[in-house]
Amino acid sequence: MTIALVVAAAIVAIIVGWLLRQTLNTKPWIEQQHPIENVRAESAWSLPPVKVGLGVFLAVATSLFALFISAYFMRRMGADWNTLADPMVLWWNTALLCLGSIYFQRARTAAQRGQIDGVKVGLLAGGAFTFAFLAGQLWAWQQLNASGFYLATNPASDFFYLLTALHGLHLLGGLWVWGRTTAKVWRGFEVADVRLSVELCTVYWHFLLVVWLILFGLLLST
Amino acid sequence: MAYVAHDESDYVPPAEVEEVELYHPKTFIGKYIWSQDAKVIAIQYSITAIAVGLVALVLSGIMRLQLGYPNTFSFITPGTYLQFVTMHGMIMVIYLLTALFLGGFGNYLIPLMVGARDMVFPYVNMVSYWVYLFAVLLLMASFFVPGGPTGSGWTLYPPQAILEGTPGASWGIILMLVSLAFFIVGFTMGGLNYVVTVLQARTRGMTMMRLPLTVWGIFMATILALLAFPALFVSCIMMTLDSLLGTSFFMPAIVSMGQQLDYGGGSPILFQHLFWFFGHPEVYIVALPAFGMVSDLISVHARKNIFGYRMMVWAILAIGALSLVVWAHHMYVSGMNPYFGFFFAITTLVIAIPTAIKVYNWVLTLWRGNIHLTVPMLFAIGFVFTFINGGLTGLFLGNVTVDLPLSDTMFVVAHFHMVMAVAPIMVVFGAIYHWYPKITGRMLNDTLGKFHFWATFLGSYAIYYPMHYLGFLGVPRRYYAMGNTDFLPESAHSLNAGITIVALIVGAIQVVFLYNLVWSYFKGKPSGGNPWGATTLEWQTPDTPPKHGNFGPTLPVVYRWAYDYSVPGVDEDFIPQNQPPGEKTRGLEET
Ligand code: HEM
Ligand SMILES: [Cu+2]
């Protein structure tokens, strides 16, 4: 639980830190501290709400994964924990997901420069690599199954299935947004119309890549 | 109100934020059923929450019947008793209070109070309600499945929760876990809305430090909930897997009903950690909105600015942060490392400091205020009393050595009912009496309201004070019947019977409140837009009840904090937040 504690503390620290940089130490009861035009600039970000929404959602997802990882550490202390031979294909999968992230990043850069072709390529390749990653994960399950580790065989394999499934589901959710964005690009929307979605997808993908690297390290180390 | 520019500082630049395009439904269904208007969603949340809350209230009546008159009612068996305890606790905490404070009041008040037209993601907001409703229906369905609802206690501790022998171990517990998971998903959708709306949709001039404390309370509670509910989610998933697929996340090797089960190696303590990592913040998820609202109620009805606004905000933040690091005080009896217990006892006692600051500030706001003993004010004062009571016994229980003998007795039941049942419910009532005029355009009946207050307030004390004493005697919690026990004097049994009578009366009196809600909707005195003379933006809307979009053609601009009451030298005893500065002296100039 220490991990969950540290993560929660970090998130709270970020929130409180941000709030403190706001106007938390002003004295609102003293009238007319700012003319109105300054007030707006320092009170709300000029970010679009969906971006902040994504940020908040990532905080929730971080909390979720941190709690699972805490549980993993606590459960690992049980005497019945068997070390898994992790399927080799996981290394390939990791590479695929990295590539996916890279292509999303390229789509984002292209979107900022207003190059619709770059966006198309980036989105397509990014999505394709992600699908490949998911297929690879299924294959890894297959291999585990073949070597006799089912769900409920051993806590190590239980956690393996659980964590990979959870991560995969998050990716699927992302792919849904990716699908809508890609469809838009193909239906001939301007770059400006999809720039935000592309950017949000990219951030989300990077986040899930980091989560996967942490999970992968965890699975390897035990 | 006339908008006259007085000097340069009043100049308002054109809005930087574009006008939101609202989705305007034409049909009745689009307006009231699949509605994306936060105010309608708020009403939907509230009605659903109050409806399940009534189920939980009836369950508590049945439990009290059994406790007061054991061996009298054949339809209450030990099994059903446990099922009622569980369902009562879970419904009250999650499906009533959490949903009502955040989904109900949060949805209604946040956009209005920050000066927004609606939540930032109205569609997601709508889905949030329907997912919540689905979760409620799943939970209610467990009354009708084979074996009935789960009887594991609202804490759902494994291994017993999913073992044969606990009522509802096959269907009931699964429905409970799945329902909770859906609740969390639905809540997360709503929660994203509440947080982002507060951060991004405030109108011009509304700085964070000009927000009414109600918004601060709901905001911080939502952040807490967003961080803490995942812990419950994780435990629900893992327990479902343990139960359905036979994994051993939480289940140790165990012999049940003479049979060795397939489980082995799992850690029930892990579940307790996860559960309380959620469970303790949950107390504050319920308490912080209550704190916020009660601050506003006291300030409005005492016609005084809130004492120590800044301190109040900081205290809310401090409580929010600290409440994430105290969870193991619920696990003192789990045999944990004494140093661990020491750490958690300290954090638990430290959290009393910001909490006490808030209590002092409420009292100091009342001090020499122009107190109007309206019904909302009565409930607010009732809250302060009750909260102090419950908080003091909390200090007892926070100490390991005191908690060990008292744990799992009626003392604990009395403590947490004071602090997280009666106290927040007082605020819920007070808030409904306060905001009902804005929601419907009519006042609630005052006489019925006063009767409702005194009956509920005095009744609650008659119920829960004696329970502390029963706990000292050693009456355990979640016990169907005490039988012939030597350590209980005869008087304890008559006391129990007395508590039951009062509980039934108090429960029945809530009908008066429901009647008042319905009657006043049709026959109540028309309230006008701002019956209490309050400063916050929700009272300054052009229409009452506010229309979809809240503020008519232009959004209000905020010039001041929310607590300008009885400002010296001003005619009216309050200045709305959106009144430009020059106008405050109007009274003086004219005389
Ligand atoms: C008229 C009002 C109420 C009465 C008479 C009442 C009565 C009871 C009784 C008799 C128990 C069972 C004690 C035991 O055998 O262990 C109980 C448990 C509980 N109540 Fe209430 N209650 C009321 C309102 C509330 C409210 C508003 C809440 C909301 C927080 C609440 C939360 C709980 C919880 C969490 C439990 C523990 C359940 C468990 O042990 O699993 N109650 N209540
Ligand atoms: Cu606690």
C-alpha cells in the first residue's frame, strides 16, 4: 500500500501546489484587488476543457494502476507465489507499443504544422501498431496457457492476466477515440478540426506506454 | 439591477471564452428524461438517491425492531438481519449520501454558483446518471435473486463475504460487487465534470478564492472520490474473480463447512487495506460537501461574512490531503505492526486540527451574528452540534488502546452514526430547505419544517446517545440477538426497546418532510428569486427556477467574494457577487 500512498500523495501535492500558485493566498474580502481583466488570466487555464478532462482522467487511471501494483506487491509476499517464465513475445510487444507512440507523436507534430498527410500516416501507423500490440498480448496469453498457467493457477499468473487485460482495455478505449478521429480525417475534415483529438490521443498513448513499461518491468522482475 | 460603469476599474473586457453551444431538446423526453441539463440531472440523481434511501430507512426500522424486541418477529432471521444491516449501510453511505451530495447538489449548484451555463461535458454527465441508475437497479435486484442480498456487512470482508454460510454468498455478493463497479464508473464520469467545470468554466471575475465554500467542499470531495474510488474498484474486481473463477487474491487456504476449499495463499488483510483506502476518504467525501454547504447556510442566515474564509479553504485542502493517510485506523484490531498503528493514530489525531478550525469558524460566524432561526439555520446549527459530538468520540476511537475494547461494539455504531449519518443528513435537510425555493420557485412550509427539525434532531439524540452506553457495556455490533448474557443488566434491554420506539417514530416523521416537499411544490408560498437575500450567483438568475442555460442572454461577471453580508454603510444587508463595485455606495450617495 505504500506505493498507492506515495502516488496519491504525489497527485494531491500536484493539485495543492497548483492551487497554491493560484490565488489561494489572496484576501478575497478586500475589495477590488484586481480589475476584472487580470482575473480571468490567472484564474482559469486557457486550455480547452477536454484537455483538462483528460488530465484528470489520467490522474484517476494512475491511481487505479498504482493500487493494482500495490496489491501486486502485497500479494507477492505470499508463500505460494510462483515465478513466471514470461513469454518472449512481450519484448516484441513492447517494441510495437513504442512504435505506436512514436507514430502518434509524429501525427501530432504533423497536425501542429497543418500537414494532413502526415496526420494520416501517423494515425494509421500508430493504430496499426497498437492493434499489433494487442494481438501480441493475446498471443502471450496463449503461450502462458500452453505452458499450463491458467487464470487461477497461481497468483503470479492471475496478476499477469489481470494487469495485461486492464491495460489492454484502456488501450481499446483509446482506440475507440482513435477510430473516430481517423474516420474524420478520411471524411475530409480540416487539420484544425482534428488537431485537438490527435493531441489528446497522443498524450493518452504516451501515458499507456509508460504504464506498460512499468507493468512489464514488474512482470519481468518476478 | 442597473449596470452603470463607474470608473475604469469597472471596465469589463469582452469574454475570452466562447459562448457554449447548448443542446436544446424539443421533446418532453429530451427535456426531462434523456436530459443533458445539469439541473435536471441533479433532480434525477436526488430523486433516485432519496428513493433508495427510503428503502434503507425501512431496513433500519426492521433492524431496530429485532434489536428492541428479540424473539418477537418470525420474519427476521439471523440471516435476514445481516442482509438488512449490509444493505442499509451500503445504501446509506454510497447510494444515498455520495450520490445525493455530488450527483445531486454538485450537479445543481456547481454550474450555477461558478456562473456557467452547464457542466463542461453535458453528454457524459447524462450518461453518468444512467449508469448510476443501473447500479441502483442491480443492487435492488439482489433482493429478488436466490439467496437474497449479501449479508457480509457493508465492509464486505473476505473470506466470509464469498463463503457459503454468509447469506447471499452466491448471487447477492456478485450483484453487490458489480453494482459498486458500475457506480464507480458512473461517478467517475460525473466527477470529471464537476472538477473540470470548477477549473475551466468559471465566469469572468470568479477566481478560485471567490468561490462559495459549497463549491470548494464539493470540489475537494470529488477529487478525493476520484482518487479513492479506484481502490474499491480494484477490490471489487479481484473479489469477483475470487468468487467466480476461483483465483486466490484475497482467499487464504480455508476449511468451510468441513470441506477444504481450493483457495490458498490469498490475503484478507490486502482487502482491508484496499477497502479502507477507499473507506476512510469516503467519510470525507460525504463530510466535505456538508462542511461547505453548512458554511454557506450559516453565513446567509446569520447575515454575516464567514469567519476566516481563507482558513476554511485551507482546512478543506488539508483535510482532503490528510484523509488519504489515515485509513488503517479501521484496522487496529487486524494485528498490524504497532509502529504502523502508532503512525495512523497520529495522522488520525492530526486531522482533528483542521476539522476543529472549521468548527471554531462556524461558531465564530454565529457569534454576534444577526441570527435568523429559519429552518435551514436550525439544521445547520443541528449539524454543528452533532458533528462536535461525533468528532469527540472519534478522538477516543483514534487511539489504539481505546479502540481495541470498543471496536465492533455499539459505541462504534453510535460514533459513526453521529458523525457520518446524522450530521450530513442534517445538512442535506438544511440544504433542501435552503435551495428548494430556487429549484421550484416556492418556499417549503415553515411550520412543518420546524416540526421536522425538532423531531429529527431530538429524536436522533434519543437514539444514539444511549447507544454509546450500550457499547460501553459491551453490546457487540451486527448481532442478531444477545440472548441471556450475564454482563447485560435488565435495564439494557429496556433501553434497547426504548431506542427502537424512538427510531420508529423518527423514521415515520420523515413522511412529514416528504409531504412538505410535494405539497409545497403545488401550494407553497411563491418565493421570488432570492428569498434569503443571498449573495451567490445562483440567486441572481433572471428566472426562478433557472432555465436551461441558467443566466439568460449574458453570463454574470463577478466583482467580489461570496460573503458580503451586512457591509457597513450599505443600504441592503447583502451585496450580490455580480454587483459592480461602484454601486455598493449607492445607498450612501442617495442619502
Ligand atoms: C433513522 C436512521 C437510522 C437508524 C435507526 C439506523 C440504525 C442502524 C442500525 C440498527 C444498524 C446496525 C447495527 C448493528 O447491528 O451492527 C446500522 C448500521 C449502519 N448504519 Fe444506520 N441507521 C440510520 C441511518 C443511517 C444513515 C443516514 C447512514 C449513512 C451514513 C447509516 C449508516 C450505517 C452504516 C454504515 C452501518 C453499518 C452497517 C454494517 O455494519 O455493515 N445509517 N444502522
Ligand atoms: Cu476512518
